[in-house]
Amino acid sequence: MSIRLVHFFVGEDGETRFTVSTVPWTTEGALNAISDEETVLGIRFEETAPGSALAWHDAPQRQYVITLAGTIEFEMRSGERVTIAPGDVLLAEDVTGGGHRWRLIDDEPWRRVYVTLA
């Protein structure tokens, strides 16, 4: 069992970087895999129209962004890119620095869940 996890963070050079891994499980059985529990401050849902894009910005706070629909390409100032699809989880911790930008790359709206971390 695995859930794809993309992690945005600020590197030693002050620029947004990313890693791609999977959600770590603390318990894994025949039926369920369970992660650690995290304290959260809030949750909200958002939808953005197909064809949309957003210019350079930092994450407004530490948050998970869980994509429900739509495929989105993120770009870092280094030129590195990563694509996020439905079912992927983004951990955005790049609240300072060079930031990232994104654009929708399919004809679906981007439906997502934001989970603000404590």
C-alpha cells in the first residue's frame, strides 16, 4: 500500500525544493496501513477552473494539499517540475524563499482539500 507524497521545502539556498516519496506507515497489516496522527488547525475545500495557473508564490502556511481531481504541474525557480494527479498528497512547507508556481495541464478543474497543520 502506498500514497504518493510530494514535499515542498526550502533548501539551504533559500529556494523551494521538493522530494517525492510515499506516506510513511507506522502500522501495516493485511487490511490497513496507518500513518502517525498529526494535529491540524483546519480543513477547507477548493476548486479552480480548468486552464488556470498561478504565478510565483510561497505556501501561505504549512499544509497538506490533497488533490481529488485535475492534474497540475508545479515548477520551482530552478526549473525543476513535478506533476501531481488525483490521489497525490502535497506537503507544502515552503512558506518563505523563492516559492513555486503551478498550472493545470488537463481539462479538469483542480479539486483539492487543504489541511492546515499546527
